[in-house]
Amino acid sequence: MSRMIVTTTPTIEGRKITAYHGIVTGEAILGANIFRDLFAGIRDIVGGRSAAYEEELSKARRTALEEMEERAAALGADAIVAVDLDYEVINNMLMVSASGTAVKLG
């Protein structure tokens, strides 16, 4: 299976969108324990940045994007355009959500 094209732009240069399959989303939530665990390892912070926290955010972002791609593939799409990533704090949990439009390319 070829890799799905995922882009924040509304079009893909050199490719024609032949069908729109609708909006697809993916979400990942970091639980409250992640913050306690990260602050327990505060020594990991260098120059105001926490490598452990950044790694967890990166993992959550990858999970949200992969979930969105799976949903688009299930609709028969081979690309997702106009992708937006959002980060929200809900009841001491961090949610990463990805959304975009699943499309078929010609």
C-alpha cells in the first residue's frame, strides 16, 4: 500500500482531486498521570524544554494523524487535504486532534 498524502494545503500541486469523501478526524488523549510522571522526571528539562514531554506530545500527534489516515483509507481516499492539528486541555488531560478532508486523487 502506498503512503497516503497528508497536507495542510487545500490542494496537492500537480494532482487533481477527483472525489471528496468528507471530513475525517483522529484523536489522542494524554492522561493526567503523564503530567505527574513528567514532573517527577523534572531533571530531564534542559534550557526550558522537556524531552520527555515533547516525546509524549509527538507520540500523541502521530497517533491522531495515523487514526485520521486509517479512517480516510476506509472511505477509499488516497490523500487528506486541509489538515488541522489542535491541542486542548480537558479536565487536566491533553487532547491532540487532527482533522482534514479525505479525497481521491486522479
